[in-house]
Amino acid sequence: MTRSRALLDWRLRFAALSLIWGFSFLLIKVGTDGYAPFQVTFGRLLFGAAVLVVAMVIRRDGLPRGARTWGHLAVAALLLNAAPFSLFAYAELTIPSTLAGICNATSPLWGMALSLVALSEDRPTRLRVAGLGLGFLGVLTVLGAWQGFEGMDARGTAMALLASLCYPIGWIYVRRTLAGSSHSNLSLTGAQLLLATLQLAIVTPLFTTAPADFPLLPLLAIAALGALGTGFAVLLQYGLVTEVGPTTAQMVTYFIPVIATAAGVTLLDEPLTWSTPVGALIVLAGAALTQVRPRRRGPVEQPEPSSTREHAEAVS
């Protein structure tokens, strides 16, 4: 009985995490209806950091120490939070939230391509290379390449794809610089979000003007985006990684574009052509293939320290 309850519990949290991150793209779209993209990102980070600070206080977990650690976290904050969050917000000024959600699903494809170059432990296999090719074929299908990308905003789409590229770059950086850290994942991520908030606090006034009024619905969307999608979701992800392992927890990535598409079409009346869901399925199939690793023979490789691994997987 206890075992079945535990399984039900993580499945419920998995579903909640999928919904929260899937609806994030709708919330970004609503937020940009009333505020500039940098303002949306700043609010998102501010509310998200506040949630993690509260969690750190409750758990009596302090901020990390050491200038070197803070320097690496500042780079991670830019690559995993400030840059991609801002790029998605700017992208959704001109593209549907459904397309932004599908572009986000290309992160595993970018990650596989980059890891083959940057990480010596990741070796190419025919299956993974096929998955990479299949995934990008799906991207071309979503964009309607055979029609000359007609109706697609090239700039907005490029921003969304660049945002998805930022995540694996950031993950690789974290693995290379913070491996073996003695600090908890909550401490590292809390500090990272605080640094990202500081970065946006500096950048936002330089590129935007203070809003003349504060529309309530977009403001609520930003608050939900930050508190739920950036703060609470990270705590959910930590629990899932601890309970069921990183491989199962990462499967949430494949539900996000489905939920983002459903939310955008039903709640925002965004257009949907056959190529969008078909292309999204191809992207997800390709991304899944890139995550297949060959069975190891011989001595088992020592696992990466859990705090660093979980931190790298939860910061997005």
C-alpha cells in the first residue's frame, strides 16, 4: 500500500510539473500583452527567486561560499535563466506560444549535438545521430519548409530556437565548472536565480521604460510564471530526480510541447495546422532517440555527484 501511494505521489507531481512548464509559454504570451519582454523576464525571475529563498530559509540552507563558485553561477544564470527567458519573451511578441513550446523541445537535440563535441563521455551512435537528424526534420516540418516558411516570423522563431540552445550550453558549462561542489542543489539554484534577477535588474531599465500602468491579468501571469514555473517547479523537479532518478524526471520534457500546444489553441485561439502537431511528434521522437545511450561493458563509470547533476537538470 505504501509503495502504491509513493508511485501515485510522484506521478501526480510529474503531471503537475508537466502542466506548469507546459503552461509557461501561454503565461509568457499573456505577460507580454501588458509588459515589455525584459520586464516579463525580470518579474519571472524575481518571483521565482523569492520562492527559492523562502525554501532555503525553511530548510535552513545557506547560500554558497567562494568567489569562484559565484562567478560560475553568474555565467550559469545568464545561460540558463536570463538569456533564454528573455529570448522566449521577445520571440512570443511575434510567434504563437505553441511554436515557442515546440522550439523548447529541441533542447535535447542541441544538447546531443553539443555534447558530442564538448563532452568526451558522450560518443555518437547511429541511433543517436539518426535521432538528431529526425528531430531537425521535425523542426522543418513545424516551420513548413516545403512552403518556403510562409507565414512564419523568422526573427521570432530564431530567437526561440536560440533560447532552446542556451539550455544545453548552460548544462555543459555547469557540468564542467561545478562538478564536485559540496553545496546543495537548492543552494546553488537559489544563488543562480538571485544572480539572474540582478542581471535583469541592471538590463531592464536600460532597454525599457517604466510602465505607465500595471495591467492586472498580465501581472498575475508573470507572478504565476515566476512563482510556479520558475520557483515551485524547480522544487518539484528536485523531488522527482531524488525519488525516481534523472532519466524518468527528464521525461517531462516530452509533455511540455503537447501541453503548450493544447493551451495555446484552446485558451488563446492560436491557429493550428496539421504540420504543427505532426512536426512536434517528429521532434519528440528524435529527441527521445538522442537520449538513448549504449549499454556499457566493463567497469561501471562512477556517477556524477548528485548535487551537480540535479542542479544542471533543474535550473531551466
